[in-house]
Amino acid sequence: MVIHLPQPKQLKDLLADLLGRDVTLSPTTPFAPAPDTAASIAVYVDDQLRISALILCDLAFSAHASAAIGLIPVGGAQAAIDDRKITDAMAENLYEVLNIAASMFNVAGADHLRLHALHPAGPPLDPQLRISALTLGRREDLAVDIAGYGSGAVSVVLL
């Protein structure tokens, strides 16, 4: 089983194209959500439905990215951050972003992955997913700034 770990440039280009905004990335410490941390987790599976990768988004990135792609004013993103959860409409927007992000895994010679589920920021995280998110090893941990919206954290974790 060969899973491709997307490079930061792939994520930067994908987000800039999708959101139609400048996006800057920088390395950061691993995002390790606690049981009460509001975070989104996208679950990617291979063709045999084995969970192979996760993309973790902190609440700020979840709100900013979903608002940017949905053309929701930045105040809507800030309201979601203040409420410690994204709205259903924002969850649909984030699903769209993370569904397209599956393309970053699918390169020649690597297993095909697809988005299986998105657990949006707000409800408590599934304990098993939260533990999987803490995996060290093959992962990218990035601070992402979306021009006009704000910054957040994204981690890509291979399992």
C-alpha cells in the first residue's frame, strides 16, 4: 500500500485555485485536538474502504475556508469561531473543499483515495478519529492564511 503524502505546494495551489484568493502556508507544530477541541476531520479511504488518511482542520481554518469558498462575509466566519462550531452550510462548503483535496493523494503509483466522511467542527470528535489524528510519522502540519479571511491550521496525516 503506497499512499502519497501531499506536499505543501499542492495544498497551497489547490486552496488558491478553489478559493480564488492568495494563500500562504508555513510549517507549524502538529495539530493535536483535545477531546473538547472544535476541529473538523476529513476521512479518506482506499478502494477497499480502509481508512488511509485524515485531514484535520482547526476551527479557524474550517470557518475561514468554508466562508471563502461560499462567499460568506468574513463576519460569518468569525461568528462561527465565536460559537465554536461551523454552520450546516459552512460544513457543506468545507466538504466541497476537502472532497476536491482528495485529488492531492491521487498521483501515479499511489493508491487511489477518496473522501469518505467529514466530521465538521462543532460536535465532540469521535474518540477513535481523535486518537488517529494524533499519529506521528508521515504527516504535514501547516499554518494556512487565506487572504481576506484569516489563519488556521491544517494537518494531513497518513495512517
